[in-house]
Amino acid sequence: MSGKILIETENLTKIYNGRTAVDRLSFHLLEGEVFGFLGPNGAGKTTTLLMLLGLTEPTEGWVKVLGLDPSRNPIAVKSQIGHLQENMGFYGDLNAWQMLDFIAELNGIPDDSARERCEKALRAVGLLDEAEKSIRTFSRGMRQRLGIAELLIKECRIAFMDEPTLGLDPDATNRMMDLVEQLCQETNMTVLLSSHLLHLVQRICHRVGIMIRGKMVACGPVEQLAREKLGIDNDAYTLEQVYMKYFEEGRP
Ligand SMILES: Nc1ncnc2c1ncn2[C@@H]1O[C@H](COP(=O)(O)OP(=O)(O)OP(=O)(O)O)[C@@H](O)[C@H]1O
Ligand SMILES: [Mg+2]
């Protein structure tokens, strides 16, 4: 990790019809880090991601992504951020090669380097042998890996992953998380990972942020939060214990 700040927010707030969804959020993301973005349903995680992407405007506060204001420069910001969601909407009639070729074309990658880049991405996500098959026949796990290949084609510096393992079986989930970890190490990509699978978040994330009712109540390496919140100084803690402690305190 370089220590370089790629995303920064201050007092970022979103109010929908008088209800505060995100409440004065101040945090940053460093280049090359995997940041676990946690919180119960309705805590404001997706709303935060939408503000970072410039897809919804903050009511108050500000956010900078690579030095830019996403609501003023949505295209520039979106070209640098990959967004991996559950159920990626792919073009079912295409095969994986065709789909990545298409992504390369949309992103202005010249034909002579596109093929090589597609091959590299397919290999990285373990889909090279299946790349001639129609995406329609792909399992959920394969689709999610194809989504990661798309991020690689675009050479995104930042990736938002909102529940990327939803509906995946335990083995596919593990492999997906290993892949994310490996790609961050190899490409220095920064990942904001929102997931409820706390044991996996604990395994791959450098830091986590816990949102409860719109507020980020904790932010830091799991080890540090365990020390501060549970008073545990060795490694006999789980992120789940830390999370539940904050969650119980944050109950209305
Ligand atoms: N477009 C919208 N209009 C009105 N209220 C909204 C809108 N989007 C989200 N909200 C509300 O904002 C709050 C935060 O929702 P958000 O989707 O950001 O939560 P989340 O942390 O992503 O939850 P989950 O884990 O269920 O995905 C919720 O109370 C939700 O009902
Ligand atoms: Mg959400």
C-alpha cells in the first residue's frame, strides 16, 4: 500500500425525505487497500457508494474521488471506478471473449492490445477455458468472476464491490475473496467491499468501517478495534464479536 489517499469524504450526509440515510460520514480509502464496509441492512452503505460514484448528490458535506467531485465530474470518476454488484447485467448471447472485447472497445482500448488484455483478464479470473461458452450458461460464480475480469480490462484503480458473493456457494465465495485479495496485491487496486460475511472480510480486509444507522461508528484494522472495543490483545477475537458489540450499542 502506498499511503496515498484515493477517496476522501467529510461530513458526507444524505437525507431522503427528512430521513437521514448517511450521517456526517468522514473517512478515506488508501491506494491498494481492501476496505470492508460493514453495517446492518439499511445502515447507509449503498447510499454512500452512490454518492461516491456521483449517482446521487450529497445533501451536505463533500467527497473527493481521485481529487475530483463525483457529482461535478461523474464521467471522469466513473471511468476510474469499477462497480461490481450482485447479479451483474451481462449480455447473455455473447461469450466471455466477445463480452470483454466489447468492454475493451467501449473503453477505447485499441484492437491490437485488446485481445491480449482480454486473455490476461480471463486467465486471472480462471475463465480462460470457459471463455467460448455463452454467458447465458454461466453459473453465478462464473458471472461474478467475469465481472472482475471487466474491472481488469478497464484497469480500474478503484473497485466497489457491493455483496459480490451473494448467492455463491461456500467454495465459490472463498475463491472469489481470494481472487480479490490477490488482484489487489498484484495490481494495487483499491477495493471497497461491502459484505455481511464477516469471517471473510476479516481474512482479506486491511481495515473495516462499521456503519450503524447512517454513522460510521468504528473504522480501523480489525485488530485495533478488537483491542479498543473488546480489550483483547492477542488474536483470539473475531470480527463478528467486534461487529456485534458495536451493533448492540447502536440499537435504538
Ligand atoms: N432512493 C431512496 N429514497 C428514499 N429512501 C432511501 C432511498 N435509498 C435508500 N433509502 C433509505 O436509506 C437508508 C439506507 O439505505 P441503504 O440502501 O443505503 O442501506 P444499506 O446499508 O445499503 O443496506 P443493505 O445492507 O440492506 O443493502 C434506508 O433507510 C433506506 O430505506
Ligand atoms: Mg445496500
